[in-house]
Amino acid sequence: MIYFDKVSKIYSGDIIALDDINFSVTPGEFVSIVGQSGAGKTTLLKMLLIEESPSSGSVFFESTDIHALHSNDVSEFRRRIGIIFQDFRLLPHKTAYENVAFAMEVSGKSDEEIESDVPQVLELVDLGDKMWNFPHELSGGEKQRVAIARAIINQPDIIIADEPTGNLDPLNTHEIIEILKKINDMGTTVLLTTHNKGVIDSLMRRVITLDRGRIIRDDKQGRYVL
Amino acid sequence: MAQTDIKRIIRSGILAFLRNGFVSLASVLVITITLFVIGSLIFFSAIMDATLGQIKNKVDVDVYFALSAPEAEVLSLKRSLEGLPEVKTVTYTSRDEALAQFRERHAGDFLTLQALDELEENPLGASLNILAQETSQYESIALFLEDKSKLSEGENTKIIDKVNYYQNKVAIDRLTKIIASAETLGFVIVLVMALIAAIITFSTIRLAIYTSREEIGVMRLVGANKKYIQGPFIVGGFLYGLISSAIVLVIFLPVTLWLGRATEQFFGGINIFTYYIENFGQIFVIVVSSGVILGTVSSFFAVRRYLTPKYLKT
């Protein structure tokens, strides 16, 4: 489904963020990417989101080289991915409902679909009563749940979660990971980066370990080893 | 673009306008000032035109006829003058009228009137007062009169006694130059002010949109295409322009009313309040379209900056 082929990223001043990365992800997998700060986790995800371009190598999604896509097709590609960030990145002037509805609007869903799906998904992440609150009126955990609702609303092929629990307390961390597991159980591929040893050890899923831009381990049922 | 898309973009633009209260207020304020300047320039031009027009009307040429000139010939000259494209009006003053005017002018001057009464015949000749379309055209009118005068000389006696253009030539030429440079200067001032106003508006809207750049990044990551991101900002710009122009059109009412009398007394008799009311339709169109164009075009270009690159960071 996803295939990184000899991908390297070198920033100006010869800073190597990614060095000859090769790996593939099959549909339905739950893959965690771990590594110290600056190991290249976020850069790797940015390659997949077409947020940054590789210095060499290619990233394939199914059989498409996504960095060869025309800029007009990029937005369509991104709609097939649900994204969750550490800093939530909600639209500050839209309510929880509107933030989730926005993802549906841009993919051309009808008003009827939006009106029936958005409340359902927000109920699913336990935010039925905070639907009309603005992000600044929500706690960190609640914001992250809105972000998850936004990520899954269009039933994407893959969910990318970039340190989604980085700003959350243990209880909220547990809840968010449980939601991600549930999403994965329903068949969606999940790509997660995290610093949280407990999370990785409890997941018992595939773990890719990065160090200074290189893959140093790739374990089927891995643990957090650094 | 589907109807739903347009509806969503408009709704999103209106909501963003309302929820971004402070940014909207600042943008509306700047466009209001800009439109106020543009509107004031319209009044400035009107006052300038009226003043220059009045000065132009003060410049004229008089043709004095010999006492023996027959009225029929004078009137035929008047008709041929009126046929010239350069000539705006020609006023005929007969010998009797000239005498009556002279008496009126010297009503208190007993000595002059007595001297006049001593004369048996009316000493004043008929005259034509010529007003040209432009002050620069008096020279050609004067030449035309000279030709006529020479022609009639051949037939019998000369009917034109004097054309006062030659006495006033230096003054008329100088005035023509002053009027021309005043018109150019006025045009340049209007152009420069309008340009400055437009640049300030553009910068303000760019700043307003700069504060939303992260939001634009999120929209792109969620998979929104250009029209979905740009659309609401353009709707916002349209609203800035519309609201600002409404404010300006209302503000102009008391302002022109207050200044109306002063402008009437100071500058060539134009009351800007009357001018505003009489030309409201035209001013309305200019102010509203300037506002809407400034708002939407500025927004369009300001957002485009964050949309064109394929990668969010390069």
C-alpha cells in the first residue's frame, strides 16, 4: 500500500534528516515509528503527506509515485489520508462540528450526508455534547478527539498520527490509543509516531525504529527499544 | 462549480468575517479610509473643475465696432462667429444698450453724465462679447476677426474698430498655461492618492490573511482544494469592500452638508452637498465598485501566496 523506495532528505547545510529509507506497509497494518527527537519521524510522515519533497528516492501510494502528482491532484490524494497532529491543528474559528464537517465539505459530500455523519462520529469520540464548542473552549484531550473525528470522517485508507498523545495526560493518552486501535480493527491502516514507551509496549504491533535518519530496527511485534 | 460549493464558500466567508471580529474591523476601517480618500478626490475634482471653469469664463474677447458700422453687418458677423466650433457664446450689445449700460455704470458720476449729455450723438459703438470653449482658442478667433476686418476694408469702410484680445494677450496666455498645469496637477494628485490608498489596503489585507496562514496550511492538509481555501477569503474581501463603501456613502452626507456652504463661497460657487446629491448614482457606483474591487482583488492575491507551491514547506 505504502512503499518508501530509497528515500533521503538532506536539508541545507548538509543536515541529513532521512538516509536511504526503505520499507513498505500493507493494508490494515498498525505501524508505530519510534525514535529520539530529530531521528526523522516527522520528516518521514511529511513525505507521505506531500508536505515536503524527498531529496532522492520515491514514495509510492498503491502504485502512484505521490511526489510526481500534479499540484491539482495533491488535494484529492490528501483526502484519502486522515491526519492527527500533536498540536491538534483545528481551525480556530470553526466549532467542533464545523471542523469535522469541513473535511466532508471539501471532499464534496452532500449536506444530508454531513448532517447525519458528523454528529455520529462526534458521538463515537464521546463529544456529542461539545459539538458546538470552539477549539479554545475544549481541553487537550477533547481537541485531539475532534481531530480524530475529522481524520476518520471520510473513511480514509490510512490514518497518520504524528505524536498524537504528546500533549496529553496518561488517561487521555490511553483513550486516544484505544480509539486508534478501534479504527485499525475496522480495517484502516494506521501509522503512528510516538515517544511514549508505554504506548508502544502495550500495543504489541509492528515497530519501526529510526536513529539519525536511518531505520535501525523493524520488528513485527516490537517493543520500544532505544 | 456546483451550487452547493458556492453556497458553502459564501457561508464560510460570512462566518469567518463575523468570527474574526477584530481583523474584520481593522480591514473595514482601512478600506473605509481608502474609499473616503477616493470619494474626496471626486469632490476635489468637481471643485477644481468648477473653479477653473469660472476662471475660464472670466476670460473673454470684446469686438468694438465703428460708429458707422451697420447693424445688419454686425449681426451677420455674429452669426458667422457662432458658426465657429471654438466659440461658446456671442453676446451682442447694440449702440443704445451700450449707452444705457454706460449711464448705469456712471449713475453717481454727475460730471461724466453731463459731458455725455453735451454730445449730440451717441459716442458708443456696438460690440460683441465672445466666449470661447477653451482659453487657448482666442488666438484663432482673433485671427478670424482680423481676416473679416481686412475683407470688409476692401468693400467700403472698416466696421471693426478694435479687438481687445491684443491688449489682453499676455494675460490670457498666462492664464491658459496656469489652467493647463492646474488640470495636470489635479489629475496627478488624484492618481497618486488613489494609488497610495490601494497599496495601503492591499498591505492590510495581506497582513490580515498572514494571520490565517497556519489555518490555510491545515485546510490544505485536510485536502481542501484552492477554491475552498481561497473562496471564503474572497467573500470576506467582498464584504469588507461592501461595508466600507456603505459607511463612506453615509459619512459623506453630513460631511458635505457641513462643508457645502463653505465650498460654495470659496470655490467657484459649487456646493458639494448639492453636487453629492445630484451625482449620487455616479459616486455610489465609483465608491462601491472601488471598495469591492479593492477588497476582493487584494484578498485574491494575498491568499494565492499561500496556495501556489505544491509543498507546504520547500
